[in-house]
Amino acid sequence: MAPYRAGIVGAGGIAGLGILGMHDEADIGEKKFTASHAGGYAATDDIELVAVADVDEDKLDRFGDAWEIPPERRYVGHEAMLDAEDLDAVSVCTPSFLHRDHVVDAARSAADPDVVWCEKPIAASVTGAEEMVEVCDETDTELLVNHSFRFTEKQERLRELVREEGLLGDVHAVSMQFRMELLRNSTHLLDMLVSLLDARAERVSGYITGENEAVDTLEAEEAVDDAGGGGFVVLDDGTFATVDCTIPRADSSMTMQFVGTEGKLYLNNDDGEWRYWRLDEGDHVEEDLAEYGIEGAWTWDDDYRRAFPNAARHVEELLDGTAENRSTGREATRSLEIIVGFYLSHYTGGQVSIPLDRPLRDAEITSW
């Protein structure tokens, strides 16, 4: 069987060029990075990256040179690629406010992909996310959203333990902390919340700092709405969650603490510490998670880098028809609506109910 054919829309850092702050500046655009869409495809057996599109011709050529894409398959603008190529998978690696247009265009295009692998967050507005889901349903296209933690073995096992095996029992409360900005960074944290609990927000109260450090640390070229923030979330299973995503990158650790009727769990993904205590007749007794199939804590250097090859292999499984989508557009919308709810709550001074009513679903929060 001939390899599946993949194309990428957006030739930036997460596509495969490298990201300032994660990689050495001298390596960006020169090396092949595993923690990227192109790196994920390169790790598969049966997916070949054959084309790339971007409106920035310099970036397009840097990407094409780094990933050995022939000049005739480097397209200026996504429409040109989608018109010219027959693709099985399309990666959307553009800024989040462009995701809606690029996913919808890909799903409806002559390229006719079976899978669209879209970067997180799914979109800049809930309306945009819902339209992406609807169009992909109409065109029989799998929309896979790259909340990359879902594609790490440790989180997948933890999800089974919490959702299916009752590790925590009924969860009372969750407290979470991570770096600013909400859309670009903290969407990971909120997706972990809704994924591990299989829950959706019902009520949100939020605070937005207005502070965004990407202009300085990542040399961003334009201002966006995305900023630090947080608040509280009441989930539809009754869990009360507090969220603090106001901290500068250099000072932050991604931490989550769950307290339930059967035990409590502490996750620190930046410092490599995962701990679990079983509740035994009123006393919390610490147990090694290795007894439950999780060896060691999650780390950025190991687990995060493997997430992209794992996700690309999942794209391969979806193309083969041998798996169910592990990160759907509908699920990705659950974390987005919490973030939008924080913004609406902050600027209106009141609590916000979810699902959002129109025209609140149209509120757009821009990021990179």
C-alpha cells in the first residue's frame, strides 16, 4: 500500500520549524524537531509529508528546506495546496483565530482529507469551533485536535484510572495552576480537567490579568487578546475547580490536585512529581502509582516529545479505521468555552452559564 499523503497549513514553530523558548534560537528552521506535526509524521510508518502551505514565502522556504519538501510542493496560501493536492491528512498549524477557516476549507476542499489534525486551542470562538465540528461531520472528516497531553501514555493510563477504575471515587474539588496565557498555554491544563473527569463546565467566574509575556519571550509581532487569568469552574458532575493561570513562564509549574471520595492525587508536570494517596477509613495513605501502571511522573523532555509521534500514529490509525478519535472537536470545545467564559465573566462582572447563549458564543479571543 502506498503511504498516506499529508500536507501542513502553516509553516511555523509547531509545524516543525521550532519554537523560541523551547528550542535554541540557532536551531530554529535548521533542525528537524520531533515535537511537531512534521516530526510526528516522520515517526510514522505509513504517512508521508508531501506538501506545505503558508502565506509567508520566507517561512515556507525555511520549512521546505528543513523538511525536504520539493519547491513545487511549497504553496503560497492554503487554497493553492488544497486545490492541487490529493491528501489523506491535513495539519492545521496556523494561529488559533485562523483555525476555523483553514479546517472548514480543508474539509470541503478537492484535497478531500479523511483526517484534519488541528493545533490547540480548537478556535478563537465557540461558534467557530462548533462550525468546524459540524462541517467535519457533514464531510465525513475526522477532526483531531492536538491537545498533546492526551497522546502521552501516562495521561492515557491516568484517564483510565480516574474515569473507568474509580481511583479517586467521586471527585469533590480540583485546584490547578499554570503559566499565562490562557489560550496558548493553559488550554492544556483545562483539557486535562475535562478529559480526566469526562465533564463539561456548567458555571464559570473569571478574572483576566491582561498580561501576556509572549511579546517579549517569543518575539511576537502583534498584540492579541490572549492573557493570563483564571477563576472557578463548576462542572456538570458537581466538581468545583479553581484555576490560576496568571504566573510568568519562568516561575510556573503545571500542577493539579484532585480530592475525591476514594483518594487524592497531586500532579506536577514541570517538576516531574506525581503522587497518589488512597483514602482508608478517614486516613490518606500514600501509594506508588507504579502499582497502578504508571512508572514515574510525566515530564516535558520525555512524555511531551513523544506525544507528537503518538498523535501522528493515531492519525494513521484513524486513516486505517482501526481506532476511535481520542481528541475530538466536541471535546476540545469544552476547554475553549471555559476560557471564553473567563473573559465574558471578567468583562461583564458576573458569572457565566455554559453552554453559552448566542451571541456569547460569537465572542472571539485572539491568540497566536
